[in-house]
Amino acid sequence: MRKLSAAVLAGVLLLSVSACGQSSSPSESSNASSSASNNAAQSPSASASVAPGKGKLADVKVESQDGGAKAPKVSVTESLEDGEAATARSVSGGEGEALKEGNALKLKLAYYSSADGSLQDDSGWSAPQSVELTENNFSGLGDAYKLLKAGKVGTEVLVYAPPAVSKSTGMLMLMHVESQSVPPKKASADEVAKLKADGALPTVTFAKDGKPSITIPKGKDAPADLIVEVLKEGKGKAATTASTVTAKYLGVNWAKGEKFDSSYDRTPDTSEFPLTGVIAGWTKGLTGVKEGSTVVLTIPQSMAYPTAAEGEKTHGPLVFVVELTKVS
């Protein structure tokens, strides 16, 4: 469940899961920057190494194709120069409503070679990803955060990860903001109680060996917001966003109730995570929960693994039962 933050595109977002794969552990979430940097380094189509030249990011030309339906054409007249950090520039400021800090941006993503502008991966263009507009989510992407924050719906930002940063061939990443929305919130205790009374929440049972199982309610859509249902109230220290927690957990998807991760299947059966380095649903869901508590987290996709593609077990809303054994 840890964030892959940092790295070059650490930031967040980026996404192109097709090239870099995705872990289901709650300690391995995706953010733009991390995704991008991983993509730049691992994309099989960008394996050929080309020496950096003297080209500038400002000279890269971006041309729309098919009214935006296809990833734009990128023209590089000379291989871009190397550098010690990723850089970004605005391609278009957009013409829609102003982008707001904290809103969920629906981003189209495409990756290109910084040597000749050839398209490396456009899977993120046809399958946009949702990423909250926060500085942390775009860290490591040059001025991308500032440019997006000052932009509007329709904004396009081009990011360059030089070889020294990507640890591979240079890579260009183009982000297009298709829309924005208010992200899910944490449901109140009254809202959780109503959903439970309506039979709209998962149920959990524990076997004699202590291992849990989760049953998804039939015919019910997943809640739009983050749901924290307390099965057992602990008496220990309450977790904060800065806490490191030790927990036992089981995770299943809402769509089919399929298990994708479980600490109960390992020895030891507990895992330790800093709440600053886990998926948003864990950070927000476990903040305030006391040591010794057992909770069920029902997490919208945008707060879990936004980049998980359809067909992957971590796609869509997820449900975790978490036994919080230690808070430090």
C-alpha cells in the first residue's frame, strides 16, 4: 500500500500502468510522479538508448490529432539536453473552469521519446486516470503542479524526464486535463450507520484461526465516499496521518469479492506501514482509529489504485478489514 512517490514522475500520477505493472499492497499506491518515472525507466518500447543533445523543452512541438481523440503528435528537432531534474512547461492553458486544489483531475497521459518525439505509450490517453491536484501528487515533475494549479480544464502540460533522472533514455510525458470533480469524502458516523441499516455494506466473519472473510452485499453499488466501519473499538493510541501502524489486513475488490492481498497468508501475519506512504483510503480511513481496533474500509477507486486497469483485481472500489495492532 505504499506510495511510489518520488521518483521522477514521482509525482504522481502518471500512470501508465501498462508499462510498469502495479502492486496490490496497500503500501504501493500510484501517484503521478512515481508512475511517470517508472514508465520512463521501464517502458519496453523506449529501451533504445539515445545520447542527449542540446534540444530545449520549449522547442518541442505538440500537435492535436483527431480533435484530441488520439494522443497528440510530438515533434523534437534535436534530442533534448540532459539535466539533474524533471522540467515542465505549459502547452495549453485550457478554456474550461479553473482547476482547484484538491479536486480530482481526469488526466489523459501519453509518453514520447525525448530523442525524436516518437510515441512510446498512449494507453493512458484512451483510459484517463483520476489524480487529486495536490503538490505531493505532482512532486518530482518540475513545475507541473504550479502550471496545473494555474490552469483550467483542457490544460496540457509537457514534462521532460532527462536520462539522469529516469536512469534510462529521456522521456516526455504529456498530461491533458479532461475534467475535474470533487473527490470522495470520509462518510460521517451517521452515514455509515444508515448504509449498514440498509444492508449496503460488506460483512466480515472470522474463522477459528482468526482469518477473516469479506462478503460483498448483492445487488448494491459501492458507496461513493470512503466508509470506515468500526467492528471493534480499541483502547490504545489513536493514529494520526504521521503515524506508523502495524496491522493485519485482508483486501478484496467490490466487483467480485476477489481477494488480492492478505497479510494473514504470510508469516508474520502483520505488516508495518507509515500512513504517509499508503493509499489515500488507508491514510484517511485509519487516521483517528485507535490501536487495538478492527475496522472495515470501503474505498472508492480514486482513493485506492486509480491507475488499475479494468480486469485487474485492484480495479474499482476495494474493501479491507484491518486489525490495527500497533500505532507509533
